[in-house]
Amino acid sequence: MNPHLLRTFVAVLDQRSFSAAASVLGYTQSAVSQHIAALEADLSTRLIERRPVAPTPAGARLLEHAPALLLLLDAARADITRLRHTHPTRLTLAHAPAALGPAVARALAQLRTTTYPLDLEVRVLGRDAVIENVLTGGADIGLVDGAAAPSDPLPLPNLGPTTTLAAAEETLAVLFPRDHPLAGRGSVRLIDLTQAQWIDAPDTAIPLDRLRAVCRADGFHPRVRHRGTDLHGLAALAAAGHGLAALPLALAATLPGIAAVPVAAPRLVHRTELIHPANPTEAARRFADLVTDRQVPDRPQDIVR
């Protein structure tokens, strides 16, 4: 299956238009049509209905596979490029909004003592975007978070030749308005909140589908859909009574206008994991060692005063 044809297929369905996909890809509309026809011939089935533009059942199934396939191809290209171009004092860190806590910030400060000058860039992204940045070479290292049983890994997609390490486990909490009847509780059970109204904030708080999975229950109905990485905006919505959300307790306690109540059951933690390529840059490797409390020996060649 030709990846160029697959990219055109995804673009056509994303844009719901052959002409719009041609504009995005920099092709002529005729070339886009030829790409789709070639892909359909390769797979011996019609993939896209033309009027209106929509996937056929076979196209819908291919669309489930296409993003992961294209991402792995981009990751392979980035992995090879990384072998040829290394920057020992440059670090680009991508992290989900709730994944950069005090321990990570301290590790960055420690890194500066052994890697000088450190050209540091920090990007706040949604979880999927963090993973994509690391796989495609946009970031040297990433931090993602989620809810899991203690010591259990996060349920992440196939990341190819990457390394995933535990970075932190913290108490998970639910955000309530301060005048909510449960705001003064010492703890809450998620199963008791399945029919409450929630804020659907998959890039910022614990995704609602994850809460359904760990509680093995339906519910957790979204009252508001929050898109983006603004923690303070999420807290403002929770404080005003638009719905509940789940975040690490230490972070939630710093947000204005809300009461953060620890989750007692099911037995869960807010877990942060660090992701880097199998062949990380020197700065990324040293940062990973610091975050995971592995011994990092002083290296004279890394210390330039």
C-alpha cells in the first residue's frame, strides 16, 4: 500500500472534498482523483463515495488504520534522521497539561547543572499530540498522564521503537465547586459519581472514557466539552458548576475556586510516564535518568562553564 496514496485518502476524508484536499496537499484535483483510484484498484474495492464525499464501509475501516500506519512511517523517518543529526545541548520537551509537576521541573533544573548551555523548549500539548511529537521527531522527550492502578502502566497505543518509563504517581482527585454537597468529603468513590455531570476535557483532565473503563460502568455524562490545554479555564468551569473533572490532587489544590477531593475507590493513581525514542539525544537520556531517579554521573564533556 503506497503511503502517498494513503495520505491523499486521509486528506480527502478529512476535508470531505477532493478539491480542498488537493489544495492542502499541493496537488491538482486530477492528481488527487488518480491517487484515490489507484488506492481503490490496489485494494480491489471502492473506498470513497464521490457525491457527497464520504467513506464507504471499506473506506471507514481503512480510515481506522490509516493514522496509525502513517504515524509509524513518520516515526521511522524521524528515527533515521535522529541518527544523523544530534544536538547534545538541545532538549525539546512536550508534555500534557497535568504531566509537568514539581519533580519534573526539578529534574530540568538539575539537567542545567550538567548540560550547559541548555537550549530548552517546553511544549504543552494534548496527550495524543505529545506522543505524535515524540514519534515524529518534533520533541526529544514527552510526558503523558492518566489514571491507572498503582504501579500499572498507562494504556498507550503501539509506540514502535520507543522507551516508556514511570515518572510519577500521585493521588487522583475530583474537582468540585466549593459549594457542592461533596466538596467537604475526605474522599469520594467514582462509582457514586457515574450519573453526575462531567466536563469532557480529554487533553487536560482524565478522559471520561478512561473513567468508564476503570469503573466498568456507563455514565460520566459530559455537560460541557472542553478542548485545549488550559487548566485554569477547566478549573473555572468546574468552579462555576458546569461539571466535574479528575486531576492529580497536588495540582488540583493549586487551582482557584474548586475543592479537590481524593478518589478512594476504585484504587487509582494519577500516573505520569516519560516517552523517548529508542535512540534518544544525550540531553534527553540524562533528563530521563533524572526524572526516574537513576544515577547520572558527571560527564566533563557535558559541563561547559
